[in-house]
Amino acid sequence: MVINDYYSIGEASELLGKSKETLRRWDRDGKLNAVREPMSNYRVYKKEEIHSLLAVFDKDIKDEVDNTIIPINEYKVLELFAGAGGLAIGLEKAGIKCVALNEIDKWACQTLRENRPNWNVLEGDIKSFSFKKFKNKVDIVTGGFPCQAFSYAGKKLGLEDARGTLFYEFARVVNEVKPVICLAENVKGLKSHDKGNTLNGMLSILDEIGYNVTPVEVLKAIHYNVPQKRERIILVGVRKDIDTKYKYPKPHQKIYNLIDALKKGDLYEIDVPKSEGSKYPEHKKEILDLIPPKGYWRDLPLDLQKSYMGKSFYLGGGKTGMARRIGWDEPSLTLTCSPAQKQTERCHPDETRPFTVREYARIQTFPDEWKFMGSISQQYKQIGNAVPCNLGQEIGYSIISFLNKYYSNLIISEASISLDKAI
């Protein structure tokens, strides 16, 4: 068996847009034939068979989605935990005005000020700020709060029970500002953390402060013009006095690959600019020199697999991100905060090195002119933590669509009341 000729169940699931359980069921029903990888006994699928299925699916694909929408008002957003501005850039591109951004990391704040001198950057710990002055001044509060667990304890969790966590601070600000809509994003794992109790606690807190939460979804960045297999959970709260329903952005059919990020094409008008980047230690470079594009540690000779992986070699799971070289014709795996981080490699397709800073930024769909401040490691950290700009833009369109409907209905309602009084 040549491993490079096969997809893992996770990769096949991603490409086909079907759950792993669906693939297992197709295997049982004889609709898709999996084989067992000799060393691990995991299901793998012939690439040619997956590509044949994709060709069949392509015939059924409808016209490409266009989520673009023009705001009927000037909509304003207050952003918390703003980082290097990935979500803010996306919302700005969609047509939403950023009124203020809060961020504690000094280098990220320098990045924001360097690129948008007109933005009101509130540098410092969110706990030290009151945001009451923004009440009736913004339509949206957003925040990619770092996830901190808190105890659910089998009861309806209240806002005070979450005190000391960063979600408490997010909810506090929403409660102070009372925007029409609030949006929080976090890692996919939040959905299953503590058997769902952590997320349920957050939902009960938003309910307590007066917000109905739209059914939570995990958005896959590859469906929103981002050449990266990044997944983020999205929590959207709509103020309870509002009947308008929020709808998530419709996913695009077109999937962009690494070549679209780094080379001239539909995403960028020029090849990726040259920039600084990290390097692998010599021992790691010697290992990754042996990995083909789209390959990973299982492409190594068995003795090197064992020595490189150590105890991980004997543990379950495919661990397909370890000693991984990305291929030109696939989206990148999710970027981490450190490109040379031990056993979560994202190696360049042709050269045995991590992606450079500008390559990192391209994969996250930052504009080439967006400058990152601080050391190289600080720049990687800012980019790796960011919401991909293009995903932010698509989310922005969905918020604008919601607000357009809300304000249109409000105008109609107020006109109707005025007419009734006149009569």
C-alpha cells in the first residue's frame, strides 16, 4: 500500500462534505469501499474513488452563492478580544463601521494602530473598561473570547456564576451596551467541552441578559473563500424584543487550495510577497525532507516513524497533522500560533521550511498591505489566532442582511403606528 494514494477518513469526510459516520455507513452498505491501513488498521479511502464521487457531486452543484449585500444604514460594531484584526477587517470589507476595539496584547494593538490609525483601539484588560458609553451607539458587539471553563453544576448558570472568566466579560459588555445583535466565536471544541455543559452555561447566561441565541453552528472556513481547514463555533444572540431571525451565511461551493493563497489567481492579484519566517531545527528538517507533498509521518520508514513520534506512535488517532507537508492542490490545515511547533508542522510543499509570515497571512486571507508588529514569533501568534478575514466578511454580510430586515421592519412598524394615530 502506498499511503500517498489514500485519504484518511477525516480527509475524505472534509472533501466530500459528509460526516465520518456517513462514510462508515456507506462502507457497511458497500457504496464506498474503505481499506484498512496495515500499521494502524484505520479506514482509508482510495483517492481515485473519492475524486470520482466528487465528480458525481459536482454535477448536482447549484449556481455559486453570492452573500454580498449593501447596508441600508451605517451599521456600527464594538469588537472585543480584537487580536490583529482578522474579524474587524472582514466586517469592514462587508461594509460595517468599527467604532472601537478592545485588545490586551500590546503587539496586536500596535498592529491595529499601524494599519488603521483612525480606529479607536482600547488597549488593556477588558476587566478594567466600562463600555456603557457605547449603549445606543452600536448595533453589534463581537468577540472571539479565549475559552475558560466554568462549573455548570447541573443548574441554570447565571452571569455571576461565570465571574472571573472571559466569557463573563463578553456577556457583561453585551449587557452594558444592549446591541441589536451580538456574536461570539470560539474553537470548535467548545461545543463538546464538558459534555456540552460549558456551552449550555453560556447560552443560559445570554438568555438571562435578554438575548435569544440562534442554534449554534460550526462554520468551516473552506466554505467561505478561505484556503484553510479551519473550523470555528459561532454564537449569535438577538435581543429578545426583536422578532427578526438571524441566518448564517450560505456556504460557497468553490474550495480554494494552497496554490490560490500563495500564487496569483482568484484570491490574490500577485504571488505572495517575500518575507521572513521560522526555520526547522536540522533534525526536524532531515525528517521532513523525506515527506512528499500531502504526506505526513506515515510516509516515513517504520523505524523513523517510531523514533520521531515516540509514545504517540502507539496511541490511537491518525495524527495526520504531524510531520505534515501541505500540497498545492489542497487547503492548508488549521494554522497554529507557531509554525515550527513540535509535531504540528505545516511544511511548505516544495521547500522544507515552515510558511513565512506573509504566507501565513495569505492562508488567513489577510491583505498583503496589512503589517504585523513585533518579533517574528509575535507576528505568527497574531496571525495564527485570527479569524480569517474572508470568513469575517461573509459573517459581516449575514449580519448586514439581518440588520437590513430589522430596520426595514422597524420603519414599517413605526409608519403603521403613526398612521393609526393620524386616523
